[in-house]
Amino acid sequence: MIEVILKRFENPDETRVFEKGRFDVVRLGGLTIGRAQYEPGWRWSTHVGPQAGTELCEVEHVGMVISGRAAVAMRDGRQFELAAGSLFYIPPDPHDSWVIGDEPYVSLHFHGAGDYTR
């Protein structure tokens, strides 16, 4: 018999904490889903990179922005802005990201959450 499973990010399976942010992980139905929460001033290369041991993020992402805004800069110089309501795909090419403005940033990650910050 297949069972229904209900989970909430308020009680995640795992939480990865770093300066100015956190990444909550929920495992559900064979998927690993993440919720990123970053404070104003957060930057991947500054606040996660040293912990992950890489200069730039190399994880592939598929997700949706819930609130706030962030920038993504690819190593080749291309830059993109993510805003509330945006669905995004970011390839595993090296990239940096940071919060834009004074509002906290929150996004859900449907792909790449298992490897994020590692």
C-alpha cells in the first residue's frame, strides 16, 4: 500500500546553516527539495563558498523565488535577476549569486538541493 506523506519546511529533514542564511532540506517521494532563506548582504562566494570549498557554485538548480530578489552571475560575465514569482533554471556552470536590496530572499529548489552547499 502506498502511503500519503505530509511534511513542512518548519520541520525539515536537514538544515544547512551559514552566515546570513540557511538551506532547509525535505526529502519526499524520492525527491530532495530545498528552501533557501538569505538575509540582505548574503553572497554565495562569501558566505557559502568557503564552507563548500569552491570559489563559485557549480550546482544545477531548478526552482522558484517566493520572495525578495537575487542576482546570478555566470563566470562568463552574464548576469540575471531573480524576483518573486520567477521560475529558474541555472546550469551547473560556475556562478555566484547575492541578495539584491534590503528584503530577505526565499526560494524553493526542486533540483540540486541534495548537493547545494556541499
